[in-house]
Amino acid sequence: MKQIPALIRVFAFLSLLTVGGGTAAFPEMKVLTVDVHHWLTFPQLVHLFSIGQLAPGPNMMMIVSIGQWADGLPGAIVVVAAFFGPTCILAWMIGRLWNRMANWPWRTSIERGLAPVANGLLLAGCLTIAKGADRSFTAIVITLAVLLILLRSRINPAFLILGAGVIGGFAFGVR
């Protein structure tokens, strides 16, 4: 129970960085959960994020595992409330205000300005994940194959994650 205040601070803050999706918060999540609080290791965080991509529902539900590792069931519950609560309230408030400002001249400029910010945050998240990934030849081949398949087809990424997991299981063996 002694980690609860830190979990609330960290995940309430991270929730405000999710412009463009949970991946946008990943670099700061790595710093706070791995480097500052030592709740888990970087490889563990990357693995949790990968599993979150496969699981149904919001991919950032992987935060529940971080809360659980840090402080058991109470930590898991607090992390969900802290991560999703602030953004839900903020989105609701801004949505109401945004609808009232439909004819405001700055509205389009703000929308166009936020798109590059979201892209930059997502790219930073992707690069941070890549830094923690296995960089063996086999892992790079799997990564490039998944990228090419996603760029050239409309296959559900969950199938690629499962397939890559099976290939990785055979290629890397049990450790």
C-alpha cells in the first residue's frame, strides 16, 4: 500500500500524455516506471506493451500489470482509475467546449496543429519501444516482415502478433 500515492501521481500524469494513443506516453512511462520507481525492468515493460497490443480492449490495459507488480491488487485498481480518470474527464469537458466553438476561427488551426504533435509523440513511443526490443537478426527479420505485411495488407495485427509469437517461440526457444 505504500506505493499507492506514487502510482496515482505517475499514472494520472501519464494519462495526460496520451495524445494520439497510449504509445505516446510510452517514453515517459519507461522513465517513470523503470528508471525512477523501479517497478519493473525495461524488457518487462516492452513485453507487457506487446501483450497489451494483442489483448482485446484498450491496449493500455497493460498498466494494470504494472500497478499489480508495484502494489498488488490495490495498485492495479488505483492505476486504472488514475490513468483513465483524468483523460475521461478532460475529454468530456473539452468535447462540450469544442462543440460550442464550432464556428470559432482558431478551431481548425488548433486541430491541424495537434496532428503533428500526436505524430511526434507516437514516433517517440515507437522508438523507445524499439530501443528495448531484442535486436538479434531473427528479431529484426520478424519486425521487418510484420511491417511489410501491415503496409501491404489489411490483416488484423493480432494475427501477426500471434504468428510472430509462435515463430519467436521456435526461433528463440524457451529461456
